[in-house]
Amino acid sequence: MCPNRKPDELPPRLHSLLLAAIHEFIDTAQPVGSQQLAIHRSLGIRAAMVRNLMAELDERGYLSQPHTSAGRVPTERAFRYFVDHLTAPRLRFEDRTQIELHYSVPANDSAERIRDTSRLLALMTGHAAVVMAPRLESVQLKHVHLIALREHEVLAIFVATTGMVQNRLIRTDPVYTQSDLDRMSAYLNQCLSGRTVEQAREWIAQQLRQERAAYDQFVREALILGELLANSPAPAEIYVEGSSKALNQPEFADPARMRELLRALDDKTALLDLLERALRASELVVSIGSENFDARLSSLSVVASPYISGSQSLGSLAVVGPMRMDYERVIPLVSYTASALSRSLQH
């Protein structure tokens, strides 16, 4: 869940006590005391021994004590230990049922399906949920339609095989009539349909090096226009839901923490890095505290997973919340939702 990472190991007694303390903290959102643990968690040892073991965990950096008289709270290191030692957490039956029911209802298009996924995750977890729509570069093209807007400006409407539609505006040196663009659209569609934008880019570059492009002016102009389209950057589209739900968590009663969360969710650059990390890893990623490179996310945890078409990653989705997240529920929920979204986009 954190690629290329070797988990820490604690002696069995410290291991059991730390997991018990984390469970208690997740349930109560309050510092955990030794007496409280001895009573609530059936550890089979007296409160005095629990106190000594908690002090040792404190020294090792797994627990901290906010105030001298208060109990202890798990540190970032403790939550990383907890996640690294989860053994295949199982999705609850009611969660599985709700996800399957959600995706059994037809959506008008893939964009609507993806937006609805962020709403579903926010509703089910009570945390903020983020979904990155597929980049056009990663999906197969169905067709492209070129429209003359003004002199030297062409609007390209891309339609992917998934149903996703994206517009790109490009400037051209020649001035094209709509008749010119219709012919070019037909040619490019004949050549590029079924390819991804990345594959189209490579194919066009290869064709421009061949002899035909040198003597057939129409082919050359169509390829040059296609190259402009394939190389024009498109910003990632990100859907965020559940910001208000996230603020109901006790951690965000502090106005400073609340503003920090809202800024991170509003400025999507921080979230984009995390979503793309899951995309590159091609697996579920749990990023805790300082593992999030953006300082605005340094007190938060993110559980992110890619969704796919066949063997190709299209985009990714994530739940963003406090480090005191119920990882045993959220991790399988995010994973299963990503799988369900993947299946729905292939129908």
C-alpha cells in the first residue's frame, strides 16, 4: 500500500498494544489512556503494564502525549505501521451492496459516471472524495470533429470510445475553410480511430517522415494539423465532493485545520500529484501525513486507487481525510469502487 517500503516490526506485545491504541483512537477521536485501553480492549494485562508499554511506544515514536495529564495519541509513524500491517481488510457486505446498486443504474455518459463516483465515495466515507477523469491521452479515440471558428483558430472535438468528450482550441498558420476541415477530419478519423492520442502522435510523426507527406499537400496539412492537436496540452479534470462532510470530523473543529483542508481541496494541484502517483503505481496507494509532498496535506491521509480499461490505467480516485481515518473500511471501499467504476466504463 506504500510501494517499495519495508514495514517496521515491533515485538508482539508492543505490536498488539499499538494496534489496540490506534483502534481506540479511531473510535473515540480522544487521547487514549492506559486504564481506558485495559478496560475496553481486553488485553489481558493490567493497567500498570499497559502504562509501561505505552511509555515505551512513546519513546519509539509511535505515540505522543499532548499534555502531561492526558492520554496518548498515535503518531504519523503509528498510522503507517498500522496500514502496513493490515492483512487484506475485507469490504463490508452493506458497502459492497451499496456500490453495486449505484453502478447498476445506467449513466448518460462516462463523465456523469465519474462525477457520481466522487459523490458516492463522499457519502459512504464521510470524507472528501476526489476523482480524476481520464486524460484524453490514455483513452482510445473514436473520432475527432474539426470546426472553423475564426481565422487561424480551429476547435477540435475529441470523442473517445468510452464516450468521453473533450474540446481543444488550437491556432493554425493557414486559414482553413469548414470544407477543408471536414475533409481533414475524415482523413484523420480513418487513420487514427482506435488509437490513443499518444499512439496517434507517434503514427503522425512517422507519416510525416515518409515520402507521401512530401508531395501530397492535403495529406501533409492534415498530418500537421493532427500533430498540433495531439501535442496540445489538456489539463486534468478533477471532481471534488464532500468538503462539507469532511469538516464534520473532530480534527477540523480547529479553524486553522479547517482552512488548511479547504485550501488543499480548492487548489487541486496538491491532489493531482497524489492521484497521478496512484496512476503511475498502477495500484492502491495510502499516503499519510508528510508522505504527501504538499505541505497543505501534511496532517491528512489519502487513500487513492487507479481505475482501468483492460490493462490500461485511465484515471484515479481517492478519499482524503484525517490521519485518524478508518483505514480498515476505507481501503477496501476505495479499491472496490475503483474496480466497479472500471467495469462500468467498459459496458
